[in-house]
Amino acid sequence: MLKPRLGYENLGLGVGLRTVHFSHILEHQPEVDWFEIISENFMDSAGRPRNVLEQIAERYPIVMHGVSLSIGSTDPLNRDYLQKLKTLAESVKARWVSDHVCWTGVAGRNTHDLLPIPYNESTLAHIVKRIQTVQEILERPLVLENPSSYLEFQDSTMSESEFVCRMAEEADCGLLLDVNNVYVSSVNHEFDPVEYIEAIPAERIVQCHLAGHTNCGTHLIDTHNGRVIDPVWNLFQLMHQRTGGVSTLLEWDADIPPFPDVHQEVLKARNYMDAHLPSSEPVASEEVVADTSPTAIPHPASFITAEFE
């Protein structure tokens, strides 16, 4: 088994913490390995949400996952935001802090969408520098997630997998490999998801995300709605065999079922962790015609931000 990157341990199988499950978790203290929180939902919150989080953090490991770092933006880094992020991480003893390889706004405006970036040398240098600054401020390694996307830039000069690999090496950061995002983007842009995962340096992968998505006929959208499909499970199995196992989490952010159903879905990962991946069998794909329209489909980040009313 490979040693997890940056010294982070394999926490096991976790679930995204959502308000609809607060009462169940506090009452039943389920046998879940760990929880991931959406950072922005707790950075400025008080009252019951923060009180519940503090109770849960006393019993379970907590990982923080953000949606507003905007590491790819041309705006200056928001140091007030980063200080709040650091304070929250220290308060809940977060095992690590993650966000996305994207930008979320410009000119001080937050779109609450995880917007794509061009994959070229200029963007790479810009993002690497910003990651290094963030890591200095947080005083801990940053973990970044590969995005799902619905359009590509003409001035990209490298593949997404090459960009992510070089970014992680040059910035010396960790990676959160979202295998559902790999699958969604592979269908939308017609690339091989197996080649993508095999290109990612296994020693850099700190965490894995699983989720459901929506098939719109001409494209897939990363809605975190519903169960994980078989092709995504197969990609998870490949990732697991390459890494030897990393902290794995299920995201479910729309039409959320009761907590036991969500927990049971992530526990399915055990079936793929124990099995052997066929050496010559390709990952099956859904019957989807790639969308060639220039119109961008927004990432449904609204499902996972501003959760508290």
C-alpha cells in the first residue's frame, strides 16, 4: 500500500455533512468513519449550525471542502476569507482543507459556480503561485479537486489530466480525485477516463469523491443527485488499486434521502475495494452524444453552498 500523500491518513468511508441529517447524527451517532463539511456553510455561521458541528467534531474526524477559494481567478486572493478558513480549520481540528481547480468570480463577485479554466502554461504558472501563497497563509498543504466541465477553451495547450499533474507537482499540493467528475467530463469532452486516472500521480491523491450525476441526453451534469452508477464505481476501483486506498466520501446534495440511505451508498465502495479489476476490460460509458454547443452549462454549485437559510 502506498503511503498517503502529505502524511494524511486514510480516514475510511465518509459522508458529506448536511443540515437535513443533523438530528439523526446527534441522536444516533452512526458508525460513519468521518464527515466532510462545506467550509462556507460554517465560516460565518453561529447558533445551532456551529453548535452541531462542534458536537460532531468531538466524535468524528472532520475535513473541510470549500467552493469559493477561486484559485483560478485573476482577482487578488481574499485574505479575509483565507483567515476565516484557517480559523475554522483550527477550531474543528480539520484533517485537511480542500477546494476546486476553478474560478468562482471576478471583480469581487461570487457566481457560486465552479467555472472552468484554460489549460495552458500561463494559467498553470498563475495557479501554482496562488496555491503556494494559500498554503503559506493556511500553514498547511492545500488539497484541490479536479472539476467537472461542460465546455473547453480553444487556447488550452494541454489536457486536464496533464494540467492537474503538473499543478500538483509544481505547487507541491495534494489532490482530491473526484471520479464522478472524471466520468462526467470524459463523456462531455470525449476523452478516456481510464487514461485520465492512470495519469494522475497516485502519491498525490489525498482523498476521493463519489457522487451521482444527471444524464441530459446530450451531456452529463454533476448534480450530486442520486446513486453512483457502475462506470463511476469502476473508476473508483481503478483509483483504489492505484493508491492502495485513500479517504473516500459520498456527496449527495439534491433530493437527499435519509442518512442511513446515504451512508449505505458509500459503503458499497467496500465491494470494489475487495475485488480485482479486470486487466483488459474498458470502463463502460453511457449512451450520450457529446454537446458541441458553445453555450456553457453552469456547475450546480448552488446545491452545496448557502445551505443554511
